[in-house]
Amino acid sequence: MSAHPARLGATLAVGSMVCVQLGLAVAVGLIDQIGAEGAAWLRLAWAGLLFLVVVRPRRAAFTRATFGICVALGVVTAMTTMLFMAALARIPLGTASALEFLGPLAVAVISGRGRGRWAWPALAAVGVVALTQPWHGSIDAVGVGFALAAAVCWAAYILLTQRVGDGVDGLQGLAVSMPVAAVVATAAVGAAVLPRMTPDIILIGFGLALLLPIAPFTLELLALRRLNTAAFGTLMSLEPALALLIGFAVLHQVPDPSGIVGVGLVVVAGFGAARGGARDRAAPVQLG
């Protein structure tokens, strides 16, 4: 099979990660005002509302099974975000990121085939460790538990997103999963964050939601129609590298030599996974 679907899928996945990291860089000021959980809720709430209004899910687009998968994806999406934020409140970002990456790394190892099944994820894991340096900072057992739970949810998110992309036309699946994620997030933290909202913050949240998570989730859905879960899971290792680069460009955070080595390792692993990452049969793309 031509490598074109794999290259396109890899491009979409990288585009998604760039949007995520740019969105996080932009959200730094917002987090200072309403907290990490408030920023997460605001993004999910706007995304759920926009997908519901713009895409307008049609009942005919779903079977009972595919609708249930979309609901499950929404729950997992919200839980991944909220659990990771809870981890960040207790352990350093580098440690939390390294632990959360165990989710897509596990997907890459379990779903992969051939000689690269273990080689690319192993190389990516070394790169992530070099980037995040999890040995720095104190370890909180509860925080570690939250990060590991987020890793499990992220792995489930990858698998469920691919099933939604295969079973539901266009963006109809996201028009269900994102409102569900918004409802779950509201139930989890709404009482704490709603009093912090002001008209200005709500308007900023609208713009931020377009960058994170609307654009990334849409790109990931399209990417997983072209890549197998092993390649996609390993490509996610590029995210810490992109975070390092965008942190340098936007937030003026200068990487140390270990971070630069990590960037090189994860880039090699990501491209290695993408070369053999096309699915046996690419799912049809219908954006109508």
C-alpha cells in the first residue's frame, strides 16, 4: 500500500499536537486567573457547545452501538483532561507528562507489528524521559495515581477515537462526544469554577476552544482514519518535544542539553513509526 495515507495521517497528528501546545502556551495567563481546572472546563464547555451547534448530530448517523462508543469517548475525553489537571496540582509537569505518555506508548507496543513494534516505542520512551526528567522534584503518590489514571484514559481515547472515526461519518461522532465531555466536566468541577467566570474570561475561552480542543480533536479523528493505533501512539511522543520547542519560542523557556537530546530521539521515533503506520484499509473520509 502507498505510504501516502501514513504521511498524511502523520501530518494531521503533528498538526493536532502543535495546536495543543500553542493552546497551552496561550492558556498560561488564563490558568493564573481561574485555575487549571477552570481553564480545562472552559475549553470543554465551549467545544461541546460549538460542536453541538455547528455539526448538529443527526440521529440517522448513528447506530445504538456507535452512539454508545461516542458517549464513552466523551467520558474518557473529560476524564483524561481532569485527571491530568489533578496530577499537575500535586506533581511536576515533567513527571506527570512522562507518566501520562505511558498510555499511548502502551497502545503502540500492544498494537504494533513487525521489528519496529518494540524499537520505536522504546526509543520514544528514552526520549520522553530525557525531555521530562521525571527524577527532578518530589513524588506524591496521589499525584502519581492521577497521572497513571490519565494515561489509561489517554490510551482508551486513542482506541475509541479510531472506532468513532471508522463507524460514524464526518464529524458527527465529535458532535456527541464533546457535549458529553462538557457535561462530565461540569459535573466534576462546575460548582468550583463557575463562580470564577466573567464575561471577558468566557470570551477568551471561546477563542481558546477553537485552538484547544476543537482543532486537535478533529485532526486526531482524521489522522486515526489513516494510521494504525501503534503509529499514532508513538507519534504522540512528539508532543513533549513540541512542548519544549514552543515553550522556547513562546514562553522563552531555554531547553537544557538533555531536552535537546530528547527532541532528537522522539523525532526519530515518530518518523520511524509513521513510515510503517498506514492502516491496511484507510477509513473513508466524509466531512459532509
